[in-house]
Amino acid sequence: MSIRTLDDLLGEGVSGRRVLVRADLNVPLDKQTGAITDDGRIRAVLPTLKALVEAGAKVVVFSHLGRPKGAPDPQFSLRPVAGRLGELLGAPVHFAEDTVGDSARSTVEGLADGQVALLENLRFNKGETSKDEAERGAFADQLAAFGDAYVDDAFGAVHRKHASVYDVPARLPRFAGRLVLREVEVLSKLTGEPERPYVVVLGGSKVSDKLAVIEALLPTVDRLLIGGGMCFTFLKAQGHEVGSSLLEQEMVETCGNLLERSGGKIMLPVDVVVADAFAPDAAHDTVPADGIPSKRVGLDIGPKTIAGFAAALKDARTIFWNGPMGVFEMAAFAHGTRGVAEAIAKADAFTVVGGGDSAAAVRSLGLDESAFGHISTGGGASLEYLEGKTLPGIAALEN
Ligand code: 3PG
Ligand code: MG
């Protein structure tokens, strides 16, 4: 089995051919203004798009944004993304108001060689995410009709068995884009023989999202540092009260088992920042992890924990980080995420940052992106890759 790449496609010659590119342009938008708050995912797909433009292809880009429910929903329109993509490419991007309707058809037909079109949000159509093969297939037929070849550069979505990721490539000559190749190349270093010590830092809100990856990583890593909202379920499993912090009660027993089996590899916070409310201006204090007052909510890891995590990262040779350590969007609760990010950046290690939130945190905290070996565009996708799962979007590219 083999996967052909963008270079193979360029080698065939694409001038005048219509090339469908699945991108992951699912960027965070400001809730009030709708403005794009982090364009990292748009930038990440530029190398593939530019190569196709320069080679004279008619480039048809499609993507999802957010989780609309299978019908048009203006707050999830890709229109602002088309504008930003055009700025970054230095050429206008023709935006289709629908995905497979009249607007999409005439937009694709009107493309000249070397021009780029972006179709409206794929998830405005039920067929995109349907579990029903026939429904997905019917939508994929319509999408595939817009292209002579298919390039997958949507690494952030390769873990989804969706029409644009899984069914369209079955209908066309298929190729992996530059971003997908780079992501897989980097992540495969982590699943191969990582240089040791190999330290993984996990945060984010839910243990249930991370359970499988924790299970998969425990035998492989030297240290596993856990912060973010998910740490409270572990603290509860250690017998501590967590006040009104995020808690997945049904996961407490599982976390207890993991701690028992971890052979001391799991490090949890020893202090946390607790607040009166989930608000940027809420009164807050640092308390020991075993002294969280009832009614207060833990929103960040404390300074002793930051120092402990930094020490655990200092001699690491390989680091994977997924998930913020606290509510970094609020300045008062961003210290944990910043402290850990800085410790990771300082380490003389091969570092991979995975997940939209951690990547956005690196950028929004003004940290130097180049201090990190690789910032993945995939959150769920990179976790599932590390779990060793078959990723539908990658499997679909095989010949
Ligand atoms: C993401 O941001 O996680 C990817 O774009 C995939 O989106 P999804 O989780 O809504 O499928
Ligand atoms: Mg996701």
C-alpha cells in the first residue's frame, strides 16, 4: 500500500486541471465580532495551495468550520476565511455561497488556471458527517464532480470519517498534501523511538477525551504531567475535595486506576489557583491541591506546580504537549499555561505542541513559535495518531 503525494501530482502536471483540496480551515472566531482570532490553520495550508496555484491548477478548496447541524447557519460561514486566505495568498479567493449548489457550480466553472475557490462550510450539508454510507456517498459524488484530483491537507480532520475526508478520495486520484505529510512525519517520531526522557504534558477540560491517549502513552513515556480542567478528576481520585471545579464524577474510579498503574509516572498539581467564579475579574487565591475550599473553582495550576512541571521538563529530550493548564484566555489564569509553555520552549528537546487550543495559546501569549519543534494543527487527530488508531482520512489516501 502506498500514498501518493502532492509532488507526485505536480509531477503529472496540473495546469488547467481542477484540484480539490480538503483543508481544515476550522479557525477560532471571536464570539462578538466574528473575526478570526487565530489564522494558524489558514497559514498551514498555504504551501500546498501556493504550489498548486503556481503550477496552474484550478484549485477548489473545501473545509468545515465549527459544528453546524447539517444546514446553513450564518455564524459558521467560511466567508471571512475566504477573505483572509486571499490576503495570505496575495490573490482573491472566489467564494461560493453554497457547497454543492448553483453558486458552487458556477464558481468552479468560472475558475481560470491558477485561481482559487473556497466552497461554503461542508457541514451545512447533512451528508458530510452522516453515519449513513449512502447519504455520505451521495454528497461525496457531488463534491467529487468538481475535481479531477483530490489532495488532503486537512490534518486536523483526518480522524473524522466524513464525506470530504473519507468518501471523496475513494472517487478520485488522491494525494497527501504538504501539511498532512509533515504532521505524520513529525508524529511518527513520537510513536517510534523517542529520545529520552520523553515527557508528555496534558491539559484541557475533559479526562474522557484524553483517556485513550493516557492509556496508550503510559507504557511509553517517562513522565506524564497533568494540568487543566481534567486534573480535578485526578485530584478527586486521590481523595481531595475539588470544590466547584470541573469534575467528571463517572471518571474518578478510572483515574484512580490509572494513578495506581502509572508507576509514579503521573505528576499532578500540588497547588491550584481557585476563584470565586468563572470570570476574568473574579477574586482568586492559590491553595494547596488538598485544600480546595468548597464553592471555589480551580482555574489554573499554582506556582509550585509550575516550578515542579518546569523541573520535570528541564532534562527532557522529547516533549509532547496537548491542552492548556488553565483558563489561559483570562489573564489571571494564564500563568500555568505560560509557565509550562516557556519551560517546554527552553528545554533542549524535540517538542511537539498538539491541539488547536495549545497552539492558539502559544500564539496568543506572544510566545515565539519557532522555539517549538512542531506546532500541530490537529488536536483530536494528533491524539488519535498517538493512540495508534487508524485515521480514516489517511487510510483513504492509500492506493
Ligand atoms: C478540530 O478543530 O478539532 C478539527 O477541525 C475537527 O473538528 P471537529 O472536532 O468538529 O470534527
Ligand atoms: Mg475537535
